[in-house]
Amino acid sequence: MSDTQNLTLVQAVRDGLKGELERDDDVVVFGEDVGKNGGVFRATQGLYEEFGEERVFDTPLAESGIVGTAVGMAAYGMKPVPEMQFSGFAYPGFDQIVSHAARLRTRSRSRFSVPMTLRMPYGGGIRAPEHHSESKEAFYAHEAGLKVVVPSTPHDTKGLLAAAIRDPDPVVFMEPKLIYRAFREEVPDESYTVELGEATTRREGDDVSLFTWGAMTRPSMAAAENLAGEIDVEVIDLRTLSPMDWDSIVESFKKTGRAVVVHEAPKSGGLGAEIATTIQEEALGYQRAPVQRVTGFDTPFPLYALEDYYMPEAARIEDGIREAVEF
Amino acid sequence: MTFGYGSTGGTAVSVLETDPREKVQVLAEDGSVVEGATVPDLSEETFVEMYRTMKLARHFDERAVSLQRQGRMGTYPPLSGQEGAQVGSAMALRDEDWIVPSYREHAASYVHGLTLEGTLRYWMGDERGNRLEDLNIFPVAVPIASQIPHAAGLGMAADYNDSDEVFMCYFGDGATSEGDFHEGLNFGGVFDTPTVFFCNNNQWAISVPREKQTAAETIAQKAVAYGMEGIQVDGMDPLAVYQVTSAAVERARSAEGEQLRPTLIEAVQYRYGAHTTADDPSVYREDDEVEKWKAKDPIPRLEAFLRDRGVLDDERVAELTDSIEEEVAEAIDTAEEYTRPTTESMFEHVYAGMPERLRQQQAYLDRLQSEHGDEELLE
């Protein structure tokens, strides 16, 4: 039996990076403050000391430059793992992400690929200033050629990060910073992967299927537990948002006939809409109630005095579950 | 065909220390050698190849515009007027060096080994024209300046792999206003990458003139802000371009000590034609201006120089013209013989492994094709 450590999610990020840096010389980690400082969230702590400046380095403060150089490095055959300090600051790099990282394989008829893993902390609830709280996974999931991964536990974080870094295509790896240090979990010391594109069932149930990811997994589980004995909620953590595990979604829905999608991103144009539509396309005959979406509002993310109203908390999620069940 | 000269032909790297507000020139407009200039030490055969390639690029360009007008090709960005900068710079590279182009570097890419039919196919809407097999040419980048950070990143990766390849990144004057110009050159300077940042200043970014892109006296002087050398060269003088670029390539490959490896070259030139075939330059510029620049044309300029040296005469020029026309005509025939790419290829190059949903979408299109036939489906 291999040894384990009891790690937080952000420590699992660090452990995952360390494992891949050890495993593959082509892996390099870079971004703003990721070197000596160890990252503003400490996600790269100690890696600069351990692997040296060639492998773990600070860059100028320039997101397009960071992603753009990563595209060049990846095309050359390296495995760059750049960091966007916050997802809200990734937009200067957005053109490089969608116009190049996502398209270089197509453009070169697969001569070049971009095996880049672009890490970015996302999401609200941390009492931060403006632009530090958004959830924009739908932007990236909308783009052909990108994969989008959002872990929700330390164990998955390490395994999904390793899988993302080893993947031959670009992966936007969105880290739920709200739960960076919320809880600990036993994480194996040795390297392992959690396969991309596979959802996992966090809680089995027969009455209603709840689909969620990232930081929303915890309040969703809390809501399910609060309703236990009354409503039997199945909680599915999607983990990879592109490509989505449609089989698991449809299979669960066929069992329950009712669905709730929980995401902190705004409702309109969010991935909840994609899930609801797919359920209708694939399993209309099983449907017993409208699909409920418990989401952020279609407003800019508020400053923190109001953020608890914006974020789906357990009570709102319970309300959505009841709507689905009592239809 | 590639040249792979490698050596700078005795070019002194010190040419790069020219004040970035001055303009390096070797040939005067009449083809005579400018006083004090050094003619690159190239063989007769190489001079002729340089001349032929520029002439071929001009003829190719005229045929390509004509193909577009006849509906045989899509939107195409012409390069006439810019042959000296493209051919002169690309000839300074070794085969193992890289070109990181924008979308107008048909002649530079040809020098580095890309076939004419490859270029034609891309502009005929067939992505296979962008698969450049074993050539060290990056695919065309359409969003302005966005390839500049790639060139810096490629150089960082080459360093990491202890390679001595050099990366020649092309962009236009308009690109120097983009954030990616700044970020790319800044990374190039900070990480001291083996990159030549080559600005084809053709005076016009579609309809916006050079003086509205920047209040700086020259684009070359922007290099100072990135800690690297900047140099301005007459971009319609292929010998000056070759000389300056060779020095920059040499420096990128082997600079030592305090000297940074990247260089910013501003090649001052003119786009005779439209930005693309979808553009009408008569809306924003006067014919007089075009005529003024045509007096600097790189092709008669090098021709006069070579005739004066007894390397070219009427007979040789006629032979070259015939062989160029034949080569371009053959390339067009070959490009037009290609059948449309399969619809499958639209799906198969998105990811290394095709996700289930893409597979379903491909099957759906297959079904529509087989049920309705292409003719009905695409009506």
C-alpha cells in the first residue's frame, strides 16, 4: 500500500505539479509570482527551490505573453503549465487561448498540438476585490479544441492535474479557490491520474439528479444531506466540463427523471442550459419535471457585501431540488 | 527549394549598431552600390537565385490576384512591392531555423521550402495547405501580432532543449500597435530568446497609415525599450535586407556576454496592391504615392546591379522569366487538381482523440451527405 498525505486542495495542486515536474523534463511551470514567492495562493510553493529557475519561473506581468509563449513552447514539444493568477485576469490571454491554443492542431492538420495546461483559480466566496470571483468556465467549454477541467477534491485535483498535463491537447484547469483550504483528504504520494471526461457520483439517489462541479459540489452535498429521508438526491460531480460525460448525465437522469444543475456562473448561456437541452434530446421520455437551474445571477459578480446572495448556497439548492421534485 | 546559407557571407554583426533612426541601404534606387556600403559576399548563383525568387514572387502574386478575381481562389493578401524584404530576409536563414509568419509571407515561406501550391491551397480554403510537413515554418497566423509571443515561446523552448535554431518572426507596421507586439518583444528581451523580430513596415495597415500607428520616429527605435538592438533597413533593397538580417540571425545564434540575442528589424517598404483582394486602396491613398514607391522596386533594382556586373543579360532574364511562368502555372494546375478535403477532416483534427459528441456530429453530417448528396445539401 502506498503512502498518503493529508492534503488540502491547493496542496494537492502543488503535489500534482511536483509529481509531473519529476516525471517529465518537458514540464515547466511559469507565471506571475509562481517562482520564489510560490504563487499568491502558494500553489507552487517550494517548486522553484526544488526544480530550479529553468523549470519553475516568474514571467513579466502579461497574460497574453504567458499564454502566447506557452503556445510556442508547446508547439515545440514541451509541456508548459502556465498559471493565470486569477481567472478574472485571464482575458488579456483569451485571444491566445481561443485563437491559437485551441486551433493550432486544426490549423496545422495535427502537425502541431498544444499540450498546455493552463491553471487558473476561479470562483467567488473569498471576500475578494472586483474581478477576483468570476466563474467563466462556459467561455472555455464553448471553444472547440479546449478541454475544461474543474476538480472539487484534493484527491481528484492531483489526479486530474496529472492527466491534464499528460494530455496531448490544451486543458483549462480551473481551480475552485473557495475550497483551496476548506478540507483535507488522503492523497497518495505517488503519481496517478484521474481520467479526463469522466464524471463521478458523489452521492447516489433515486428521486432527483443534481449535476454540479467545483466549489458548488460542497453546498450541493450539504443540500442533499439536509433533505435525506425526505428526498433522495443523486449528486454527480462532472469534474470535466469539456468534453462532458454525457453518458453519466443521461444515465442518471433516466433513473430519476428529474434534474437540477448547480453552477455559480451566470444562468443565461451557462452550461446548465447545455445539460438541460441534452437531457431533452436524449431522454425526453423519462422527464418528469422541468430541469431546474440553481446558478449565479445574470449580473456582474457583486462585491463581497452581497456575494453570499449571488452564490448558490445549500438553502437555494434545496429550494431548487424541491421545485424539481414537487412539480 | 531551400538555400540554407548559414554563413553571413562575412557580414559584420556591427551593422546592428547603426542608429535605429537611420536606414541601412546597399543598393541605390538605380541599382548602383551606395557609397560606403558593403555588398554581401554571395556567389553569382545566389544573387541570381535571389533575383529569380523575387521575380517569381511578383508573378505568383499577379496570378493569385487574378485567380481570386476569376473566382478560382478566396480572399488573398498580395505581397507585390515586398519581395525584397521577404526574400532577402528568408535567405539569411538556415534550413533548421524557423519562420513564424503572419499571413503575407508567401515569398519568405517559399524561400524556406514551402511549395507554391501549398500557399495556393491554403488561400483556396483548404487547411491542408497549412500542414507544412517537415519544414520549420509555423502555420499562418491571421490575428495581428498574435504570432509574436509564439516566436518568443518557441525560442524559449529551443533554449531549454539546447538547440541553436533561430526564429524569424514576421509582422507588419500595424502589428506594432498591438499588445502582443509589446508582450512578445518584452518576453524576447527578458528571456533573451534567439529571435529576429522582423517588421515589414509597408506603410499601410489596411487604410491606416504608418504615422497613425505610432508617434515614434521609427519602429526600429522601439527596440531600445526592450533592451535589444533595433535597426531600420530599406526593405526594397534585398541586399541591405540580407545583410542586416544575416547579422541579426548570427547574433541570435551566437551572441555572448552582455549582448542580448533578439533584434528588431524594421524593413521600410510599400504594399503596391490592396491589403487583401477584399480591399480597395483607391479609397484611402493616392496613385502618386504608389508611383513614388514603385521607383524603389526591388526587382529592377537588383536586376540593374546584376546586369552591371555582367551576371544578367536579356537572354538570361528571358530564360528566367520563362521558367518562372512555367513553375507558377504548374503550381496553379496542381493546386486546382486537389479535390475538396473530406468532411471527416473537419472533425478529426480538433483533439488527439475524438470526443463522443464530435463523433455524433460527424455521423450526422455523414448521414445528411449520404441521404441528400452534396449537390442538394450545399445548394
